[in-house]
Amino acid sequence: MSHQSESDEKPEESRREFAKSTRRAFISRLGMASLLASTGSVGPVLGESLKKEQSLSSESKDTIPVSLRVNGKKYDLQIDPRTTLLDCLREHLHLTGSKKGCDHGQCGACTVHINGRRQLSCLSFAALHEGDEITTIEGIGQPEKMHPMQTAFVECDAYQCGYCTSGQIMSAVALLKEPCGADEAEVKEFMSGNICRCGAYQNIVAAIQKVREGAKTG
Amino acid sequence: MKTFQITRPRDDGRAIAATVKAKTAQQGADIRFIAGGTTLIDLMKLNVEQPQNLVDVNRLPLDKIEATPDGGLTIGATVRNTDLAWHPLVRKNYNVLSEAILSGATVQIRNMATTAGNLVQRTRCVYFRDTSMPCNKREPGSGCGAINGFNRNLAILGTSQQCIATNPSDMNVAMAALEANIHVRGAKGERSIPIGEFHLLPGNTPQRETVLEPGDLITHVTLPPPAPGNRSLYLKLRDRMSYEFALASAAVVITSVNGKITRARIAMGGVGTKPWRSTEAEAELTDQPANEAAFRKAAEAALAQAKPQSQNGFKVELAKRCLVHALKLATQNA
């Protein structure tokens, strides 16, 4: 059994889930985990040690072949069908720039471009994206050759902790091609799918406007 | 999340064949079509939906928007919400639809979500989404946690003793006011369903939300030609300015001549268990002068049957004011 299948729930997610859960749900999960451990099938809430054992074999009858094109490179993978595009990018392709915030399509930290449009990689399965052109923050720019939006984020101090930043930048880059009006209110509306818990919104808007104005005059 | 198989049928015949053996096309379906996935995958992560088979319809040729010979519009099932909202013919002839879609979710989600997916979008009721809570929609017979629980954002129209869950869609409200027809291909051939008959009231079977049966594939939606000289808009009231579901919303399509309303189509969102067309409000408005008194009378008629719950009584007046204001905006300077 591959470790890929478990990438849907990372330890921090599990903790959050457990904190929310009732005692009954908690116990039923423990029951499920022990059942799964004994049958060797896939479980979403298993411990690290079991994950490591299972990761030794990369293929099993529960995985499927998926070919993805990410940042111009083709990858042939054998993954659990449950693998979200986000988990696939992070855990299988080790493109960890795309972040997992809420994992339910509410925060935007996982934003990537699919065929040129920004989408939420946590709300889609990797297996649905054969033939698509996927671009992550790693494909937008690199430290030695940054995208103008990345430069503007640095110059405008458009982040604090940085966790939401790659998603913010992916949205901001896509916004440049979207029918977004010139004023700040419109930018804020177009960026409303990206939450920043540090509250760097003013500077994020400033960075976007800087690039837009630069693009206009340049 | 339970594991599943994914198939990608080459054509809609195969897509239908792949789903026709499902036990149900409603809550808890064992076989599901998947397109944008923005609702379904979210619910699968919550174990609210546990399909064993997903039939990927993203590659079927159902993604076109085309004018119909009679001046109406055909919208393919997998047209993304973004493409529908910004399409020149929609902007020109069906402003209410464009505004409704753009008022919902975010750019990222609208880039993924499809026309058909939005039609079958599931409620945001927290009891439905939490498997440790009772919910007659998710688990028939388990009770309704919302009726004496957290119901501030839930429905006041079309509710039952079993369920008070709101239909969360903005697009559906506009579609209701535009009298859209939903075209379905299934095991028994093709049929067209007026949107007013597509969604079901919860009654004693809240797990059944639409008339869809196993194998039924929504292929496209048609809009009738725009009423000559109409003005339409969508007004949405919510707890924050963006990325929030409606507490109350109004889709209005109004034709007025010399300050008199000659035709009105009214639907409301955020208040109903289904997209809430109000023929009562329409009747109150037709042949009336376009003034506040007439708007208020229409709003009273629209909400006459409202049954507020313990926390959402404010919605009755909010919905009325929402409709009155939408009507004002749609008729000013006309």
C-alpha cells in the first residue's frame, strides 16, 4: 500500500478533526484505524510508523496510473484515487509551495493555475487532471528569476507569516488577465478567495496595483 | 474518505450507462458524476458523500454556450460559472444571471464549478455537513438538529417538520426568475424540466432534492428569449461583502412601460429550501405602478407563508426589504 493514499489527512488535520469531533466519532475512528491496520488496507488516520511501512511498495491494486503535466514537466504517477491535486503536488511531486490551509476550498492557500486559470487544488482529485497544464508557484518564478508579482509582494511587504502568500500570488498573477476593474474595491473582491490571517490585505492590494500600473505604463 | 473508482466515459451514452445502475441519484448515491467537484469533494472529505464510483464528465462536449434560433440561450452542463457569468450574451440579455453567479463563491471556485453542478449544489446547513449530528437529509429518520439548534442562516419558506435546509445557490435563483429549462438525458431518453419542477421541497423526504434518477445526465440548460425591454438584476444580502452565502437575495426581471409594470419575474434566495420563485409577488406587481407601495405589497405577498425558526426571524423583514430595494433599482429611471 502506498503512503500517497494517506496524504489527504496530515497529522495537523487529524488533530483539528479530532478536536472538533465528538467522543463517539473519535472512538469510531480508532476502531476504523485498528481494523484497517489489521487488514492492511488504506486508512486516513493512521500513525506515521504505519505510513512508512506502507510506503515501501509504491503500487497496489488500490492505486491508479495518472499522468500530470506540472510547470511544463510530465509526471507519470501511481496514486490512490483519493489523492487531491494539492496532496499530489506536495507529497508526490514535492512541490511544497502550494499550501494546505483549510483543505475545504475556503482559504485559497492551495491556489494553482490549471490551463491558465486559478483553481483550488485541494478541491479536486489529481486523477481528474490528465491532459491539463498545471502551474504552481514554483512555475511562476524562482528566487533568481522572480515574477514581477513576487517582486512586488517583497517590495510592498505583502505578507507576514507567508503561509498564504503563494496562493495570494497565484491569484494575483491570474487576476492580471481577468476582467478586474481598476479600483481597490474591485481588486479586493477578486482576491476574496484568499484569506490572510496576518491581515496583510492592504499591502497585498498595493502589490497587485503596483504590478497592474507597471504593466499599463510599461 | 472512502476509496472509489474513477471512470472517464468517452461520450454521454457511456456516462449514462455508467450511472444508471446506481441505487439513487440523490443523497448518498453510490455512483456520482463529477465535474468541478467543488461541492462533492468537499462533502466526500466530510464523509457526507461516499460514492464508490465517480464518473468524470469534464471531457464530455457539454461546455458550449450558444444562441438558440428563437433568441434564447443554450448553456452546456459543464460550462464553468466564470464563462457563463462573463459571456457577452449573458451580460447583454440575462444580466441577473451574470450578477447572481458573480455574487457567489470566489474566482477560483467559479473557475471550477459548472452549470449542472451548481444546479445540484448542496445545502450549507451545518447539521447536514457534520456526520456526528442528526440530519434527516443526510440520514433519513435521524432527526433535524437545526429546528431547535443553529438555524440563523436556514430557510423560512418551503420548510417541513423534517428539514429547514436552505438551497445555497445564487445561480439557481436567477435561473428561476429567468424560467430556465433543464435538459436531461437518461436511460429512458431525453426530457426537459422547468426549473420550478426540478428541485423538490423537503416534505417527508429531504434526502430527495431533485427529480433526477440514476443515469440522468444534465446535458444543458436553456433560457427563453429575454422579455423585450426588461431590466434584470440580482441583489444579495449577507454577513460580509464577499465570499458568503445569502441571508436573503432577490432576482428580479421587470418590464415597465411609462412607470407601469407590465411583466415581473421574481425569485428569492437564502430564504427557501429550493430556489424560491414567487408568482404571488409577480401577480401583485403586474399592471401596477412602479412605486414603493406596490413593491412593498409584492414583498408582503412573497413572504406571506414564511415560517421563521428560533434564530432566523430577522430574515422575514430582511427578505422583504431586499425585494423592495431590488425592485427600486430595477425600475429607477425606467
